[in-house]
Amino acid sequence: MLLNTSKQTDLKESDITDQAIYRDRRKFLQKSASLTAVSMAPSFLWPTIVSADISFENIIKSDFSTKDELTPIDAVAGYNNFYELGLDKGDPKRNAHHLKVKPWNVLVSGECEETGEYALEDFISPAKLEERIYRLRCVEAWSMVVPWVGVELGPILKRFKPTSKAKYVEFKTILDPENLPGQKRQVLEWPYREGLRIDEAMHPLTILAVGLYGKELPNQNGAPLRLVVPWKYGFKSIKSIVSINFLEEQPPTSWNIAGPREYGFYSNVNPDVDHPRWSQKRERRIGEFLKRETLPFNGYADEVASLYSGMDLKENF
Ligand code: MTE
């Protein structure tokens, strides 16, 4: 049992559904794994300092927060998808110490005037930290409600002065196969990469999280810096970001490379577009017994549906 909550029986029941989908997804990954050698490109060299349990102060509350009941922290930080730290839901927490997060730099490149490599603290400041309580809906049909601590991505991106050619933003996770056990296996093309259209990246709901439940992000949740795009399936919310690249063309993304028919570039939460191997109509909120309906755009349609007006969302899934 991976979860340490009082509702053990509820979770056992619903775990079965999850496990089936998860095993299916993993089988797919094993099948599609390429036989090429794991990339051994050099990674950044981090001193071996483990993240301290630091609480943030003066966090601003946000009107964008949902009033849905929070998922207990044991589940948020104990039931994770972070394939660099292992494939099972409990692996990321167990292997969290392999990820060295201090110091941390972010490389900014591509179609912008202010390119360069920035220490995390400089990259984030002077933005004010906010608490954003968001629903997180995984493509595997489970969901959580997480009180993130973070900053809006848009104002941060604007500081680097994107040029008129910047139509997309690409994000990459740290590449460190020597230390990250999952990157020794070619389950996905490493480093994990994701992308957004520039208007999606600039949308006020899109944040970079540095914490949750008022404290620094646990490593297994993508410390020290992860994307959170609450109207998209969770795999768009890339963890442990080391690079941001402004591009004219749509970038290739890890899950789309692994399964183009299954994981689209947009991946907006959409109950009307099933995953080829399971329904997306309902979801299991972690800690609840009965499944609930999945909402278009994960319940954020009023805020974001206009970004896609005129687009066929079945084709652009
Ligand atoms: N980012 C990286 N680098 N590696 C991953 O395996 N998994 C994604 C996303 N970001 C993943 C990642 C998936 S599938 C989901 S559902 C969310 O992280 C899970 O976030 P959580 O573990 O904080 O709930």
C-alpha cells in the first residue's frame, strides 16, 4: 500500500482500477522502449546538499484557488509519477534523495532577448509567492487537489523579452542518469520534455511551483521548480525544470514521442476524448470511494476555453 491515509479500504478498491491502467501504460512503455543506448550526455554537477524542510512566509492567497477539499499531504507526496525516480507510485518518494536540488540553475534560450543561465533564486525573484489550490487530473484517470506555492509563469517569461517569433515554450527536466535511477532505463526519451503554446504559457492560471502545503516542494513532486497547468493532464506539468526555450515551432514532447496516438501535444482534460485504452469520462479523486465526473478543462473551462476557440479539440487532443 503506497498511501498512508485513514481511508485505506476506499483506496484499496480504487487502486485496482489505477493499477490496471498503470500496468497497461507501463506495458506500452516497455513495448515501445527503443533499443538505443541511454544518452550519457553530461549533466549539471550539483553538490550533494539535500533539500531542507523550509516553510515559506507571506504567501498570497489567490482567487484562482478551488474550494475543493485538499488531498492529504501523505498522498500528494507519496503517490507520484516521476519516472526519473522509478515507475511505481511509491518509487519517487523512496528514491527522492537521488535528486540533488541545491544549487539549481535554469537555462533560458531561444527566441528571447535575455538569454542566459540563472540561479533559481534570481530566476524566480522578484515575483511574489502565491498559494494556488488546483485540481490535478492525471491521464491515468485519478485526481488530487494540491495547495501549490508558486509564481505565475507569464510575468517571469516576459522578463526575458520573448521576440515576436516566440510561439511556443519548451521545458526540460534535469538530465542526470548517473544519479537518477529511472534515467538509466530508456522508458522515455530523456530528458523529460514538455511544451506549451505561448498563450497557454502566459495564461494567469499557469504557474511554476516551488512548494506545496506551505513548504518547499518535496523532491518527488518536482523540486525545486515544476510547471503546473491545471486544465491539462498531469503529464504536461513537467518536474525539476532546468531549461526553458522559446521556439517558433511546436516542440516534440516526451509522452507524445512515446505514444503519439495516445498523448497529444495539447492534452487538455477532456471527458469527450477517451484515451485509446480507457475512458476519460470519470476519475478517482484520491481518498474518495465513488468516482466523479471529469469536467472539461478539469473545471477551468470558463478561464481557458477561449484559448482554443475554432479548434477541433478531438483532432487536437
Ligand atoms: N515530470 C517529469 N520530469 N517526469 C515525470 O515522470 N510525470 C508527470 C508529471 N511530470 C513526470 C513529470 C505525470 S504523468 C504526472 S500525473 C505528474 O507529474 C504527477 O505529479 P505529482 O507526482 O506531483 O502528483
